[in-house]
Amino acid sequence: MNKIQTSLTFALLSLVPAVAFSAGNAAAGQSKSVVCHACHGPTGQSVQPIYPNLGGQHQDYLVKSLQEFRNGRRQNAIMSGFAANLSDADIEDISAWFASQQGLTEIKHK
């Protein structure tokens, strides 16, 4: 009986979305992301094609990217400068904000 309960518990927990375990406060991230708006737009929809759209992107990807800009694993003069002074909480909040926005719904061919 114990094996059945364990298996059932594991199966149910595997169905819980990863978002439920995400850190970060999207509301706080909205105000912290103001500096990002010049290139990425207020909701993560880029204002120029050379800047990536952040809206709707996976939060863990955004966190990892900002951490890598901050610690120098990813190199970009603009992003490294912006990320250098972000705390872990800032990164989590900003990532939560952009992840909570609408993302790309279709791929546009040039």
C-alpha cells in the first residue's frame, strides 16, 4: 500500500507546473524593469529588431541569462553593464515580470 501512495504522490507532484515554484515578484519586476524599456519595450516586445523580445520568455531562461551577463559568462557591453548591479532578487523579479507578459504567437518569415 505504501508503494502505491508514494507513486501516486510522485505522479501528482509531477503535474504541478514549474511556475508554482518560481521565485520573483512580477509586480516588483515591473518597476525594476524600467531601464529595460528603452530596448526591450515595457512588456518585453522589442522596439527594434536587433533587440530580443523578452515578453513571454521562460523565467528560468531570463534568470540564467541575466546572471550570466552579471558574472561575465555572456558578453555584451550594454547588457553586462546593466546586469552588473542587479541583485539576485532584482533578477528574479525582472524575469518574473517579462515571463508573465504575452510572448511571440507566430513566427514571421522575412
